[in-house]
Amino acid sequence: MVVKEDMVPYEVGAPIARELLRLQIATLIDVRQPIELELEGRVTGAECIPLFSLKKLLGHVLTEDEQEVLDSDVPTDNDIQGFLMTMNQYHYQQGNVLLCLCNSGKRSLHAAHLLRSIGYARAFSVQGGVRTWRTFD
């Protein structure tokens, strides 16, 4: 049976995500903004790449609200190169699944879509976000 790419789910539950991390076949990417990390705390072992920065690095136009939250200039070539090197290191060199995480699962779902749109076929959102993630601590 051939599975079409658009039929592959974009979300995984927190228990599955935790098991993938335990098996060391996944990388957790926290897409929350730095202020959220300060207020709510970081998730141990997560790479922090805010969604709005990710969107800007990929050349997407930000809304006024997103730009205000990001409050930065255009990303440099070094920013873009660093992002791609990090993603390639985990996704291609290590064969890892990319698990995106935010507060509720909405922004991480968007991040998973963005990553898949540029070729990272094993990008997923952790369903329910940090709120659900922390119920398993």
C-alpha cells in the first residue's frame, strides 16, 4: 500500500513523542518565544527555535503582530545557514524525527507544516503542546 504524503499525520501524542526521545530517534524543537520560555520554563533537552524566527528564516512574511513579537531585523545568511545546519544534523545525518512543541500545539503544528514544506518529511507537532507534555512529568 502506498501512503500519500498528504495522508501522513502531522501530530503525535506526548507519550509517543516521549518514547521517540527516550529511544534517541527524535529531536524536540521548542517553537515558543523567548519570553514564554522565561515565564513558563524550558523543556529539558529541547532545541529552542521560535516559530516566528523559523518563519522569517524560511522567507515567509510575518504579520504585524508576529513582527512585533519577534522585534528583529531580517535574518542574516549566518542565521539561515545555522538553522539549516541544525535541522540537517538532526533530520538527515542522525535520521531523527523532528518533534515541534509549543504551548498548546497550534504553533507547533504550523512549524511542522513549514518544515515539511521544505523537505523535512519526518516533522511532527506534539499534540496538546507543553500543557499536555508536562502532565507526563
